Amino acid sequence: MLDNAVITLTDSVLFNGAARRNGGAVYATGTVGNPTLTLTCTVPTMIQSQFDVLDRGGFMFVNHPNLALTLTGCSYNHFYADSTGGFIEGI
């Protein structure tokens, strides 16, 4: 991830996501720069119910030493990962 990213969810329900590796919905990785990742939800938005992954980061996996992460206005419920980071795993 070299640049900035903005994810906007409007009037949404995300549920029953699955991934074979890391990050059920968002996977952000990189080694250079100072990127930002902003996840903004406008009501009513619910991120919920069984974002299962077989490794790390049930909903989001972040592997960038300088990433600035902002989460605004979302409701979260029922996250799980087989290893670590049921909601967010950051390394």
C-alpha cells in the first residue's frame, strides 16, 4: 500500500465473510510511505456476523509499519479468527 485509501459504506450490512488466509474483508500491506486507510460508515451500517478467516484478522489484516488507520461510525459484532485478531490484526 503506497497511497491513501478511503472505504465508505452507506446503508449496508456486511455479514458471513470468509477468507482462506488473512483479512476477511480488508487486506492492507506494504513497507514504504506513510499511507492512510479510512473506513467510514454512514448510518445505518452494521459490520457483523461471522467474518471468519483461517489465519489472522477476522475483518481486517494490516501489515504496514506506518499505516494510519481511522474507523468512523460503524457498528461491529461477532468477529472470529482461527489464529489472532478477531476484528483487526496488525503486524
